[in-house]
Amino acid sequence: MSDVSGQTTMTMSDVAMVGSRAPRHDARDKVHGITRYADDVALVGMLHAKVVRSAHACARLVSVDISRAAALPGVQCIITAAEVPNNVLFTDVPGQTAEVGALRARTQVLAADRVRYFGEPIALIAADSEEIAAEARDLVEVQYEILPAIYDPVQAMEADAPQLEETGNVIARWRVRSGDPEAGFASADFIVENTYQTQFVDHAFIEPEAGIGWLDDDGVVTIRVATQVVEHYRDVANVLDVPHNKVRLIAPFVGGGFGGKEDVTVEVYIGLLVAKTGRPVRLVYTREESIASPTKRHPFTMRYKHGVQQDGTLIAMEAEFVSDAGAYAYLSPLVMLYAMVHSSGPYRIPHVKVDGAAVLTNNTPASAFRGFGSAQPAFGYESQMDACARAVGMDPLEFRERNYIKKGELLPSGQTIDHAVLLPETSRQAWSALGPSRVPPAGKLIGRGLASTMTSFGRIVWLHDWSAAWIELQMDGTLLLRIGVPDIGGGQASSLVQIAAEIFGLPMSDITIHVGDSALTPAAGTTTATRQLYMSGSAIHKACTELHESLLRHAAVVLHSSPGELTMRNGSVSGPDGRERMTFQQLAVSCSREGQDRHNFSVFHAPTGDVIDFETGQGRVFPDFTFGSQAVEVEVDCETGEVEVVKLVSCYDVGRIINRNSVEGQMEGGAVMGLGYALTEDYALLHGEPRTPNLMTYLIPTALDSPDVFTIPLESGEGAGPWGARGIGEPAMTPTAPAVANALFDAIGARLTVLPMTPERIWRATRPSIANQEERTGGNGNGA
């Protein structure tokens, strides 16, 4: 049978590889430490680069004196803004509101006359060693004229605030309008209103921004870089003012991205230095440089107001969002658009009014981060769901089940939910898996909390997303795949191999895949937006299915059979009785002799749609959503406010599992990242300068901080990806913070509305509550 994309699909009984725990094809090399990442290459004559950065958050550059640095022995090249052919990087951000106007997000490659945030790059240095480059960096003398700065996005919206752009500090306004909110609130029996705040968060990937570049024999600037976007070769070419075919980007295995390697990082700097020196150049950020560099997760201030009827029915919602975009736009307008669509969560609410603004400040720029525009609203709306349930005296789980959106219904933004919504199943299974309530240890309080979310996957439908793949049956009967997917550690390439193995009935060891090379692999788009399994998985599925059918037609002629009677398994094509048989090697030889193609190139185009109505926010924005729930149990120390997450259960409908290990790994890793967001991580700034500059002060959860994470993946068989698969990369972390917040309320009887929920904040919240804990209805570990 065929799905809506025209792909040939398989029933559950057909499946052999898909859904299994097949080891990833890259696992052995990674375990043995021989996988080569971006900078794991040393070239003859290689130079080492450093970046000179601003010491102020907002200043005019009076002068940049490089004379002492240039005179240092071993320094081979220094580049300032004046020597950059095109000193501007552009990001087209389509679909802005009429009020703000179309925006082409712009950043300086190197600061020319003004710096807008602490650490903004001013100059590049290449030297014979990393130590010489670092010494030369410290010898560059920059004189500044300090200018008025703005660090608070709400204050930045005021008319008399310092303006970062001529068009003003507000770079995007989005809205959602549905029903009649005024009438909805008038009919409500209860009004629940709170303001929530989230923080700047660093991606803290294990591999910092890194790359090596060189000139090949044809004069092509070739850059091996840790990136989520191979297509950035065009950006490098534009900055160098050379044709696009004179730059090549190679994305080897990447040690984590989470959105932090979606925007241009080091590749343009490497390209400039390679072009000027003609020599190989290596640039690797230290952890301190990585933390101080763009980009971060946006801090949001969110005011939520919900109207609820006595029977627990949600009737109305108002919300106002303001995000801190930092000093440059990057992808902030789109993050706010995503936040608008996700603002109501997976709930049926007839009357809705939402307004959001993305605002420039002199803080470190923010942009893409795992949970792109969905993580911040989830903290708000899921905290509100618990507060609403308690206002009407209902169990939080029962309250959610009454209001969950269903398949075929409309979001407040006007998008129809096309596929299954198993939220009742995910919430009940997650809650049940916590097990029976426990008696709290002495001096401790126990609480339990639940949160459910929806998270989009795939790019905005009016961006006309596509992915291309190429496959060839080799003469020895093995398969070769080429697709331009950057593998950022989530097993993206391995899942594509598994899809091909399923269709051809081959072991994964008989399939080789080449990924992430702008010159040698077909463009597959960004490893972002939880889109690669959906988009590139569909492209591989389409390419393999088409070649599979073509080869069967040829084999049918040779075996005097019909294609429908033949099967491909274990490297052979067999007839219905199993006696008529030819190996893949024989099939390849036969195809070559007869002039039959042994390869196939195919493009998968995502379904497209019209741009939304800017005044109401109504329309389709995303291809699909993933739905799921998390439940947590916490212990809180009454004296210190310290909290321990004792158990965490994560349950999602993933549509169809391609690789069970990868799915469960994403669910576990996402939950732990969510715990950092909830409890410890805070990229703190004082007057724009980082106060948490390293991993001693910027606290990510370690293995010792992480609880047992229990994963329960469900399969509805309904999703936009291959065989009904849904994306799980970003959805896996979005409900964690509100689940912890709800558990803390259950434990201490006070609601925390600011992230991270540190021991100090918890301690302060408990002071009026601890004395009256016997009078509370909550805190018994039952979530009541």
C-alpha cells in the first residue's frame, strides 16, 4: 500500500530491521575512540587560529591596533573587518508580521565600527602554534568608546531605550486570535493567572565549535567543520566573494549540536584565514570561548491567564510572551512564531488571545536550541494546567484528560491535528510507572508531578522543505548511500542505513553511507527541527523503494517471473518457491550487461502550505507533532531547599520506532537535558558579561545528578515519517521542567515560576509553606 507521500509502505508483519535494537553502524568506532571529529586531523603546514573578542557589551570601536601582535614571531596572518570581502552574514527570516515588516537577519562577520555584545569577534589571528596565536590575541590593542546599553528586553521595548537597529529593538511580533476571549473569560468560573520566566541556556555540547580548512588542488576552500548545516558553504562563499562551487563543507561526525551549530560558527573564520594564507588552518574554541559565544536558548517572560469552568473545562486563554533575542536577530523571529503555535499546549481551548515579541538587547545572541520555541511555553502552560486543576479541585491527570486535544480537532492557531493523539495513554502510563507512593525520609518532603506536551517536527510548511538521496547497488551486491545529512550524534546516519536495510532485506554491514559533504552528497537540508528522520528518512525510503522496484522488474525478466512474486532477503532475489534465485551480485552484473540502472536519485518534498494570516495567526505551520508525557518524583530537603529527582518516566507516541535504542536514547538524554534546564543551568549575565564562564560555574547535570529514567515508547503507527514514524529528538526534553515544577508544588505547596529552580529559590518558596505543611492538601506524593 502507499501513504499520502506516494511511498510504498510495509505492514507490521513485513518488518525485520525497523523497530529492532540494531547496533548503530558507527558504534564500534566511537566506543574504541577512533571516530574522527572535526579537528581530529593534522595537516602539514597547518596554522592555528584565535579570535579577538570585545571586552564590552556596547561600544564604538575607536581603534584596533594589531602592530604588536603582527610583529610577534610565528604570527602569519591577522584579519580585521576591513579585510573581509563581504563583512555581513544574512539569514532570511520569511513571514514577518506586517507591523514589523520583512526581516533579513544580519550579523557582522567581524565588528567594524561598533560592538553589540560582550565577546563579539573583532579580529582573527593565524599563527604557527596555538600558544603563539593566543599570545598574539592578547597583544591586539582595542580602544573603545562605551555607549549606552540595554539588557532587559521589556525595557528595550520602550521608546527611549537605546536602539540596536534603525528599525527598533522589536524584531518580530506574532499573534494568535481564536474565538472571543472576552466572552470566554466572562463565562469562566475560575481565573488562573501567573507569570513565568525562563533563563539563557548554553548548549554545552561535548565537542566545542571546531574545524580545519585547506585549499585543495583545484583552489577550492575546503572546510571540515562541526556543523548542523552543510549548506553553510554558501555563506562562506558569499563572505569570501567567490562562486559557491569554490567552497566545500564537510560535516564529519559531530559531537552534539542541539541547535548551537545550526547558525554559522567557525567555518567563515576558517575560510577567511585559509583564503588569505593559502595554508591549512585549525580553529577550536576553548570551553570558555564556547560558553561566551553565540548562540543560547532564549529567556522568555510569559504571562498566562486561563479561564476554567466548574467541571474542569478550559474555556479561555490569554498569553503574552517577550523573548530576549540578544544583540542580533539570528532565528529569534522564528523561535517566537513556534512559541505562538505551541503556546496553548496540547489542549482544546475555544477562546484564545496570544501576543509575542522578540526583542534585541546587548546580551549574548540567542537562536536555535533543542525545543525551538516549544520548551519555554511548556513550562508555562503545564504549570498552569496543574494550577487550574487545583483551582477547580480536580486531579491534575483527570483535568488534563478532560481537555486534551484529539485527532481531527483544531489548535487555537487553526492547524488541524492530522494524526493520532495518544496523550491519555502517555500520561496514564507515565504516572502509573512511578509506582506506589513512599513515606518521605526524615527531614524530606516527597512530591510527584506530571506534564504533557506537543512538539512540532519538520520545518514550516511554507518553506518548501525537501531532501535528496542517492543509492547504488554495487557490483559485489552491497549498497552505497549518499545523502548530505550531518550526523550530530543522534544516530541520524545509522537510522537511514536501517531504513535501506529494511527495504532491501540486507544486513546493515552490507550498506555504506556517505553523509554531510556539500560537494559529494546530495543536499538533504539541516539537521534541525527534528526533521532528518522525517525528511531524509523519507528521501532514503523513496530512493530505495524506487530502486527496489526497478531491480525487481529486471530480476523478474531474468527469473521468468513477475515482480510481485519476488522477494529480496539476505542478499538474494527469490521466487515464490525459493528455487529460482539470484544473488545481489548476480543481479548487479546482469543489470550492467543489459544497461539497466543500478542506481537511483530521488527527492522527497514535504507537503507545503500557504503563509499564515498575520493578524490572527490562523493557518497550518508544521507538518506534524509528537505528543508525550513525563512524570517525576522528587525529594526536597526542608532545611536546605535541595531537590533530588528520584525517578523520571518518559512516555511518547513515536508513531513507529525505526531503531529502539536510538529512540530510548533520545528520550533518556532529552529528559536529563530537561533536568538541567529545570534545576541547574543558567547562563547568567551581569551588564552583558557572562558570570558562568566555564563548567565549574555553568552547571550541567552529571551522571551522579541524573535519576533512573524509564522510557515507554508507544507506536500509534501514525506520523508523517517513514512507516508512520514521528520525530523524538526535541520533544524528549520539553515536558521535564514543568513536571519537576509540578512535583515541587506537590511537595512544598508553593509554585516556582522562575527557572532554574535552584535550592535557594526552593528554600525561599518553602518558608511560608513549611510551617503550615500539615494543613496542606498536597505534598503527600500523590500529585493531589
